[in-house]
Amino acid sequence: MKRTILITLGVAVATLIGLFVFNKVLSKKEDDNLFAEAVEGDFEIAISASGELLPENSIDIKAPEVSRGRDFRANELKITDLVPEGTVVKEGDFIATLDRTQYDNTLKDELERLSTFRSNIEMKKLDTAVTLTTLRNNIRNQRHTVEEAGITLRNSQYEPPATIRQAEIDLDRQQRTLEQRIRGYELRVAQAKRDINTQNMWYNRISRRVESLQEVLAGFTITAPSPGMVVYKRDRRGNKIKAGSNINPFERAVATLPDLSTMLSRIYISEIEIRNVKPGLEVDLTIDAFPNKQFKGKVYTVANIGEKLENTDSKVFEVMVKIEGSDPALRPSMTTSNKVIIKTLSDVIYIPAECVHAGTDGIPFVYTRNKTKQYVLTGDSNEKNIVIEQGLKPKQLVYIMQPENADEFKIHGEELKTSFSERATARK
């Protein structure tokens, strides 16, 4: 009987102890949900942004020059074959081939024109040679005629005056005819030279065009200009250039060979926050592919002009972060998480930003665990917390949300209203 009573008492005591511990734990959890502790320590003000890795330096792999200095129309270049992205190549290794169809057809047409001009020039030379030979024979014959007319005139000196006059007229006519034929011959020679020079000019122009096309087509098989790892380029819309893509003949870039020893992280900062970002600020980085690795960097460049990204209305500014050191695991286009450290405050008190409230007058206050409505002076803030310059002590507990019986709380720190008003006036 006694044993049963002892067992019952033991169970009751254990139950009471268990309930006490459970209530303590439950109370602690409720406190954790209701209150936040004022922390004293270093306070970091930072801007977080995701980004993308890219090399600081790279060599573009380009299609042949088909626009500048060429005597033919430049068409878009289409990639028919391209090595996979990430392929490690040596200098001279195959990279890509381009569609030759349009340029092959143009070359075929120009070769036909070149052949036609060559035939026309040869025919023109033959025709000119025959014509000039005939003209020279006519001149030679006319000289004989002039000589005969001169002999006739000399032999008629004892003839009647009318006969002599007729002989003089005939000699004069034959001399004029000779002069006309000589001038005609000279004009025909000059004309033939002009015609042949014009034909030669067009022939040479087409010949240069053919050579240029052949040179361009020889470059339609693209090789690596230096050793490295192939990384695809992106077009103006941000899409990767790959097999089947068309490339602008004025830009010509097909892919790049990045220098992986120096990497950048490209991020975009909103126009509201960009005024705080300056070159030289320290940046903490992680790579999504290697979440356990930490990297350090510094803001390298800040764009002067904002831009709109797709599917956004607000403007953003491009910021380049230079990563310190090198890591063979880093690859272009990897996603990065970047924390740009604007400044760090030492030995300050801060609490979660949602703990701070404000009335219609804009003066900030908090609700403390000891049932007080405490006015505070706030300072800098970051994404989660805000600095309390006056009004709270370290480890003091404050309500995260406004309590239900807030009207019953005593008001403390009303003297801080004056400091708040003076600060607001000074800012104006």
C-alpha cells in the first residue's frame, strides 16, 4: 500500500516538474516571438545584389571583316557550327564555321563578270588593232596620193594656167585629206585607249572584289587566336550566340577567350541606392555554385548613366566588382551574391527595424518589455536593423509588434522629442 502511494506521489511530482519545464520553454518561445533584444556591437550598412561573373580581360573570337574596306555588300553572318561552350582550345584549333551560301553566290557572279570583262577587253583589243591597221594603211595610201598630186603639179608648169590651177587645187585637197586621216587616226587611238582603260579599270575593280571575297570566304572557318576556354558571346538582347545564330557583320564577335586570372562580378544597383556606392568599397561575395566559399572584392567601376533592365520600370546602374586573387573554379556567367559594404559603425546599439514605430508627428518610439513607450533617436539602418543613438540600453528587450495594451504603457524619453525636432530642422 505504501509502495503504491510512493509511486503515485513520484508520478505526480514528475508531472508537475514536466509542466513547469514545459511552461518555461513555451514562455521562452513566446518571448522570442514577441521581443527583440537591443544589441551592442559593430553595425554594418551594406547593399546586397546578385550578379554574374565575367573576366576583366578577354580576347574576342571574330568572324572575318566583311564590311569595312570591301567593295561588296555585307550580309548577316550565320553560324552553322560552333564548339561547345567551355571547350579548352589551343591556338589554331577549330572554333566555328559560317554559312557561305550568299557569299559563294556573290563570288560566282563576280567571277562570271570578270570572265566577261576579260573577253570583252581581248575582243576590244583585236577590233582596235584591225581598225587602226586599216587607218594606217589609208594614211599611207593618202601620202602616195599627195606625192602623185605634187608630181602632177610640177609637171604642169608649162601647161595653161587653168590646168596648173586645177593641179594646185587637187594637191591642196589631197593634203587636207591626209591631215584629216592623220587626225582621225589619232582620235581613234585616243578613244581606243580610253575604252580599254575603262574596261581595265572595271576589270581590276572586279578582280579586287573577287580577291576580297575569296579572302573573306577563307576566314569562314574560324580558329582560336590564342589558347583558352571558349565562352559564348551574348547579343544585344542578352541571348547567347550559338550555332544557328546570326551575327552582325559590323561587330563580328562569335565567342571569347577569357583571362580567368582576374574576374569581375557585374551587379546592378537601384537609382535610390547608387549614390552610396563608390569605387574602392569592400564587397563580400559568394558564388551560388560554391556556397561554402567566401570571396573578397572591391567596387571597381560605377556607371554614370542608368539603364532599364527587361521587365522593370525603375532605372539601375551597372557596377563592376573586382574579385581579389584568383580561383581556378571560377567561370564566366556563374551567379554571384554580392554584399557591398557602405560603412561599418563600431560599438553602437541596434534593434530590428520593425520594432521602431512612429506617430503622426513622425517621432520614433519603441515599446519595452517593462511596459514603457520609449521615445528614441534613430541613426543609420540596413536591410534588417536600425541604430538607436539614444533611448535604449544594451540587452534591453523591446516588442517586435505593437502590444494590444499599448495605451496602458508609461511614456519615457519625451526630452528626446526636442533633439528629434532639432535634427529634423538641421536636415532641412
